[in-house]
Amino acid sequence: MATNLRQPAVDPPSNDKRWRIVQAAMRRNGFRRDALIETLHAVQESFGYLDEESLRYVARSLHAPLSHVYGVSTFYHFFSLKPAGEHTCVVCTGTACYIKGAPGLLDAVGKEFHIGDGETTEDGKLSMLTARCLGSCGLAPAAVFDGQVAGKVNREAIVERLRAWRNGPAGAQASPESSPEKEGSAVHA
Ligand code: FES
């Protein structure tokens, strides 16, 4: 059960700024072990899925046995231990992004690729997930394309990016100039 002890911070697996979102979730709950599900949600919403590295990090940070963390992450169907599709797009549906057009992004992807939240195209190329807040509300509506956060995404941009993925490696590399605005220095903790 909850230990309610404030634990010293553990270094995240990388310098990826999305770990700040995960750290914020843990901090908000005093690094208590009973915040495990919320923390795993933060990881999945930020990265699209839970890999071994992230599970180990969460386990260390919350001083929870790794087996327990694995148990929870495999018990609940909404956690995924690997990206289902070759490419993953996470659309933020937090309040700011919702107001700025996230529903339109989901609608555009649904119409073009026939997938909804948590679904993967039949060819296994594209998966779409939603997140409650990516921590980049100033760039709403925001999305994460294979780990790259993008802001001010519109319907055309998201469809173009996913089409490029679907058309193969050449397409996936194409047209950064037509991509949604990259977040880069605009990440907010
Ligand atoms: S609500 Fe979308 S980034 Fe915060």
C-alpha cells in the first residue's frame, strides 16, 4: 500500500523532455507507490506505450517492485507494452487542445485512416492514441508523431504526416517544411 514517503528523484532514462510530464505526475503524488497507475498513464500518454526502460524507471522512482509494476501494466487493457503500429500518433485531448481543435484531428484521422483512439490500421502501419495533456498547452492543439512533439497541428497536417508514414520510409522523411510546427524549444515543464 502507500508508503507516503517522499523519495529522492531518480534520473529519467533519457533527456527526453516528456519525462518531465512523468516526473510531474509522480511529484504531484509525493512519489507514493499508490500513484502507480496515474504515473503509468503519464508515461503512456507521453510516449504512446510502456517499454521496459520506462517500467524500470517508474519502479525505481516509486520504490515499487518491478514485478508489481509489470503486473499492473499488463492487467489493465488500456496500457500497452509496445507500440501496436509501426508508427504511433498521440493526439492530445486535454482541455486546451480540445478547445483548439483536437476533436477535428481525431475526426480527420478517423475519416482518412478508419482508426480511432487506441486503434491500429489493418496494415499495422499506424496507431493512434490520445493523451489528456502533453504539457505543451501553449502549442495547442498538440500531437506526438513517433515521439516528436508537434504543436498547432491542423487536420491537413496530421493527415499528411500519417499518409507519409503509410507510404513508406521515403514518405516518412518527407516534407519537414510542411510538418506541423515542431515544439523544440517551446516545451513547457
Ligand atoms: S491540453 Fe494539450 S498539451 Fe495540454
